[in-house]
Amino acid sequence: MNRREFILTSTTGLAAAALTMSGSAAQADEKPKPSPVDADLRKRLLDYLEDINRWILTLDVGSGKLKNTKDTSTSIFINGNLARVLLASHRITGSRAHLAETLRWCDTFCKQQQKTKSSTGKDAGYWPDCGPTGNIYFGDAGTAATALAIACRFADSDRQQVYREAMDQYVRFVTEGCKQDPQSQGRKSATTWVIKEGPDAGALGCGYYRGKLSLEPYTISTATTGGAFFSELFAITGNPEHKRVAADATRWLLEIRKADGELPYTLAGKTLNSWPLDTLSYCTEAFVAADLHLKDPELRARLLDRLEPTVRWYLGRQNPDGSWGKLRSADQQRSPRSLTLLSWWHDRVEPTPEISGAIRKYCGFLLNPSHGKAYGVKELLRTSGFVGLAIAELIKPCSTF
């Protein structure tokens, strides 16, 4: 990559600044990067993360049914994120209790899988979002399945066998579809939810959306199931087909990027405009997992080229208080994982003062008790899980992948 300068125009009152990129992707990987988090801030963030973990342990995540919370939100993706925060803490601190609760959630999650037959007659399985009769959304299921794939590497051999079987059956359901409506609601069946031809090749459909089969490209399922889950699964199996699905999904996400860097939220043939940070949060899962696990030089070069404008877009939308998004909105509650785009870029691509400053400003927002309370940490389940992942990744890069 040639040396280039990008002028950042911040809407948060920051002065315009130059974001300088230099060196090849390979060279960027070889250089040691200074952390945006100094020793004092790291200690404060670790204490903050452990406080979140103590709260998570009161929720009975391992049972699959959260307790002791006034937030009535429920989904396998919420529980999966909370378990994944505990696992990241285990990787950072060595906490056996956090690992044990993570694996207890994995055990429960595998038991929650619903069985069916793929379009080819093979055993397949899927996870509805909220119980056996819930929606079959590959966005929610992909987030939870990604947590399972990561945890599988830390399980004993007996558990690994169970987890692998559940993941294999999910792969068949996604890639080979189903012989008939798996919930017997009279809906159409599918031969696959992976789009294989045309301009949307590589994207995934939603599953079943609002009572109908949904085969049109869905940004979130393409990111969570296609990009993140299949990348994490490839890290376990080395199966080239898993790599192909992950790489194709990631390339599609990069191709739909708007000129200004924003990633559009597409679902059921429509593009929605009210979820920009949510979309970036989930797409970041795919981008980082693909970079870390697929080891594909061409894809990595594509990631760096296509995501430079996205980094700028995100930096330019930071609020004056250090947060992103509208307080407590649905978009903001799913947005904290977007911070990992910045920490990944800083660690794996090129550190810049603008990125370091934005990261530290967000940390300052979280560590301010009044801001954290207003934000919903240890209250709003979605926000808390994504904040935990973003902070863990800051403390120890790659600890959440």
C-alpha cells in the first residue's frame, strides 16, 4: 500500500487531522504496535471488565434463561455474548470459574438446537432466537454459534465432540437448507441460504423473516454466520469449504460498503437507514475473525483497502462525550463492538493518534460512573455484552476471537 494521507473531518469538535497509512500489510503485521491503552488505563479497564463479569455471573447465563435482571430482552445472541465475555476474561486472567460458566452455557446451547433434515436428507440443526418456536434468524444464531466455536477450543475432548456435532449440523442447515419448513408452519423450504451466483454471491439470507422464507441478502447474517462463525470454525477444522464460505461472505460485506465508508443494513430486499452502528458492530466481527483466522493475503489486502473509509466514517461520528450513537437506542445498544474496528486497525494495521485518542475518549466515557449508568452497563443486556467484548479486546487483542 502506498503512503497516503486521509483528512478526517470530525463532527465532534475535534480539529481536522491527517490519518497516515504506510507500508504493506505484511510489514504492518511485523511491526510491534504501541497499545492505545497505557498501564494505568489497562488496570482500570481490567477492574471494569471484572465488575461486568461479576454481574454476568449473577444472571445464570449457563442455564440459557437469564435471571436477576429487569431487562426483558431475550435471545441466544445476548446469552452468547455474555458467555463470550466470560471466556475472554478467562483468557486474560485465567479464571476457571469464568471458563466453567462459559462451557455450561455451551452445553445448554447445544441442547437447545432443533433438529431437522437438510434438502439432501442429512441431519441438520438450527437455533431459533428465543426458544423452540422462536424466529430462525441467522443473525442471532450466528452470534451465538460464533461464541460456541471459540469456546470449543477450550473444552475437553468429550465436550468438543458434542460442540462439533452441533456446529456441523448448523453448517448443513445453512448451506444445504431444509427438506420442509422445520417449524411446520407451511412455509417454503430452501436448498441453501448461501447465495452462490450473481452480484450477491457470498451473502446469506436471513432464514425465516416475519413468517416467510427469506433468501435475500441479509447484512447481519452474512456477517455473523457467514463471516465470523465460519472463520472461527475454519480455525478449528482447517476445512477449505469453511474458509470459502467465510471469505466469500466477508468479500460481499466489503463490496456493499458505501462511498463514505458506511456499511448498509440490508434485509428482505430492502435497505434500512436506522441501524448504521449496529451494522458496523456485527460486520466488525466478520472482518476481524476473517483477518485473524483465514490467513488469506488477497482478502487481507482487500480488508485494508475497503475499510480505510469505514474507519474514517466511524471516527467522524464519535459524540462529544466519547460515545457513539443515540443514548439507549436500539442501534446504540448493539454498537459497542464497533470499537473493535479501531482497536484491530491500531493493532494489526497502523496506529494513529486519531484512533488512539478516540479509543481513550470512549474509555473515559465508560469509566465515568454517571455516563456508564446512563449508557446502561450492567443494566441493558445487549449493551453490557458488547461493551464487555470491546473492553476485553482492548485489554488483550484477539482474546475475543
